[in-house]
Amino acid sequence: MLNFLDGNIIKKVIPVFIFLFAFALRVYGIDWDQNQHLHPDERFLTMTTDAMIWPESLAEYLSPSISKLNPYNLGTAFYVYGTLPTTIVKYFSRSELFDVFQYNNIALTGRLISAIFDVGVVILVYFISKNIFNRKTALLSAFLYSVSVLPIQLSHFFAVDTFLNFFLALTFYFLIKLISGNKYYFSIGLGLSYGAALACKISALYYLPVILLGYFFYFLKSRSSLNTIYHILFTVSFSVLTFRFLDPHVFTGNLFPPEISPQFIKNIIELQTMGVRGSTFPPAIQWHNITPIIFPLKNIVLWGLGLPLGVLSVIAVIYKIVELFIGLFKTNNLKSFYNNLIVKEFNSLLILFWILFLFFYQAIQPTPSMRYFLPIYPFFAILSADFSVTFLFPKFRNFLLLSTIYYLLIILWPLSFLSIYSRPHSRVSASEWIYQNIPQGKTLSCDSWDDCLPLSLAEGKTANQYNILSLEPFVPDDPQKIDKYKSQLDQIDYLIFSSNRAWGSLPQWPEKFPYMIKFYEDLFAGKSNFQKVAEITSYPKLKIGNWEFEICDDVAEEAFTVYDHPKVLIYKKIQ
């Protein structure tokens, strides 16, 4: 299997094939919601980008008080993302090349650029692995990241995650090049890429310890304090300048000194208060009763990577930790330790530090969403490939069939997941069902913090032919809320749950929502005066000939299913 990769033609063709394969996986079904804009964060960024006006001069662009690329000047009081992704999408959506998208050009252009940036991560994974290990490991690591499901899913969304992931991976690339190459243009590239990462999302600050550790390794290797200081000054200067230039909305006043906008600081504080433990902010309720560490690890292994690749990644991380510790205990003196670890293994130490630091930091937070772990997925792929090439393949060289089967199993999950983009969105299918089966004039429910159904489709299929009554399930249960909810149930002909946002989250907090939990239990058990008449799903499935295998991912984190393949439940009042 490894010898096959040694041919000269193969050396040139395979990387390109992997990059094109990764691109195909990320743009397949790019209009997955049939232009219904069913991702709330994407909707927000689309509306913000649509409202932006391209500046007439560089001076206008750099002036936070007048720039129309600044969301705060467009009537948006709360904005916690960077403006680099929206600025890029705004620029390209103005191009004649994308005129075919018409009104939807912003969302679709954003998704396409998001996919391109994640393919950029695949390319960076290849070159990082090639610099640290060898070409075989580089090919395998690029392939493993290309088939990782969470990156594939997030590439289908116009959000900031893939942009951030790209620039953090680029930062890591320049960091290892600096440590090994001692060139000033690497420290400049490091500053440029890190500043761009900050301009995508301020959470790039979490990467600062990795950069500091990298500079510590650089100092140990170069033995030059002055050289280290010069490189740090280059990196800091170019990081600040790049951040200021690519995301002016974070700042206020002149270019120098770069002062942080009070409005931005206020927004970040507001965001933090929404996610504190005990918060009743609706999107945060799903994490109220989870087990720290275990919950995010389970979602990464089972859904973000898929069980075969997830298990391989966990084993690879453990293997690398053990390998480094064995190397440490084998050393007889400080010089030997320095030669074995600092010189030879500093890249592995940086990778391990980043994986463990980000994972454990995010895993103990009150809101450990799957997408917050995206920046360590490239490094899962790198360590998994290294483990396979240095340990698995040599150990099981006589079991080529076994290793081939295992890697085929790795591919099954992404192929199954992609099937959700091959058919109509479940909310679109549910809307069609409603128009065909529910008479006009009936009263339908709609949970707050969720999308109402039916969606307006073709001519003659518009939601205004029904009465839509908004329910407030996320309001903590008290006599007033319960009385209002019961009164509204009396008026409703059909209960419509367009996802599991409410009934999947509220049971996590029985002290706050005892009435709602009992209501859902009775409803699902058939003990209420509503009867289920439709269940529309779009689970990942794999079909080979007459054989079909469907994967129910209801137990995955809410955000993994609620945007592109939610379960829709419809109940009819029977008495």
C-alpha cells in the first residue's frame, strides 16, 4: 500500500486528486436548503453582508465610524464575529461571475468560499505533515481531513468557522517553518496569518499559547535572546496591523493607537453572560445537564469524525503522548532530553499541546459546541496519519486487506452523511406535506427560537394561508406561562415541531421545565389529545444497490442536525 505511493507520477497526481476530492465533498449539494436560508447564523451573516456597501476609498474602509462594511454602522447593535469573512464574501458576490445566484448570491457565494477555505486547510494539512513527517504521512493526513464529516458540514455553511480554521492552520505552518528555518519572512507570515485569524473571530486568541510555546522552542533551538525578540516583534507588529486592517469594526478612532471599540467589548461580555452555567438563554439550555469532557468527546468521535476515524484519532493522540513520555524517560541527562524532544519532536509537542489545550478548555465550558473544536480536526488527521504510517502499517504489513477494510469503513460515514444533501431538506418536505394534507385556515403552532412551517414554496404555496400561533416553550415554567401555554393549545389544530430544539433541550433541565417535560412525555406516548400524523426525517444513509443503511443521529448535539437535516414532527388535535 505504501510502495504504491512512491511512483513519480503518483507523487504529483495523488495530492491534486485529494484536493479535488475534498472540494467535491464540500460543494456537493451546496444549495442544500433550496434557497430557504435555514441556518440562523448564516441568515444573520447574509443579511449583514447584504446591507454592507463597498467603500469608495481606503480611508473610508479604515474609518470605523463611517465605513459601511462595519456592521455597527448598519443598524446591527450586536456583532461578535470578525468582518474579514463578510468582506471577502461581499467582494466576490459583487462579481459578474456570481450573478447567476441573483438574490441568493451572498449565501451561496459564502458557502462556496467557505468550502474553498476548507480545501485550503486540506492543502495546509498536507504541507504541515510533509514538513514534520514525510510525504506518505502528508498524503494520508490530507485524505483523512478531507473525509472528516464536521469540516464537510461546516463547509456547506456561510459562517466564520472554516475561515478561522484556515488561518489558524496557516499560522501553525509558519510557526513550524520559523522554528526550523529561522527566516524573518516566516515571522512576518506568522503575524499576517494570525492577524487574519483574529479578523475572522476573536476566539483566535486561544491560539496565543501555541505561538508562545513555539517561540519558546525557537529560543531553545537558536540560543539567541536577541534574535527571538526580533522575531516576536515582527510577529506582534504584523498581527496587530493585519487585525486592524482586516477587521476595522473591532477598533475605534485612528489607525494608531489601535483602541478596541467599547461596543465590541460590550458585545463580547453579553455573549459570555448568555453562555454561563445556569443561563436560560434558549440555545444554551441543551448543554445544561451534560457531562463535561465526555459529551464533547462523544460528539467528536461518533459524529464529527465518525467512529472508525474517531477511534483512530483518540488512539493516535494517546500513542503520541506515550511515545513522547518514553522518549523523556529514556534520556539520561538534560542535553539528551533537549536533543530528543526539543530538537526532534518540537512539532509533535506543539500539535499535542494545541489538541489537548483546546479540547480540555472547550470541553469544560458551559457551551461546548462541536464547531468550537474544529481547529483541532486538522491535527487529529495529522496524528492519525503518522500513527498509521509509523505503527499500524509496519505492524500489520501482512494484513493489507484488514487495513484496507478499515479505511473503507472510515469513508462510509462521510459518504452516508453527504446523502442528506442529495434530497430535499426535511423542512421543505414537511412543508409540501402540510400543503397537501392540512386544509387552509387551520391554526398551526410554531415554537419560538425555531423556524416556522410551512415554508413558502412555489406559487400558491405560501404560509399565509394558515394561522400561525407562536408558542414560548423556553420561558421557565411558572403558573402564568403554563396557563398561557394551555390556552394556546386549545386554539391549535396542528402542533408543528420543525426540529428538536425545544423537546430535545428542555428535558435537560427538569427543575425549570417540569410542565413542558411532562407535556412532551405524554405527547410522545400518545396520552394527549394530539396524535402524530407525520414524521419527516433526512438521516444520513448509505445505499448500495438494494441494500440501504440509515444512521439515526438524534442523539448528536443539536447543532449537528438542526440546520441541514432536522427531524420534523406533526401532531393533529383529535378531540
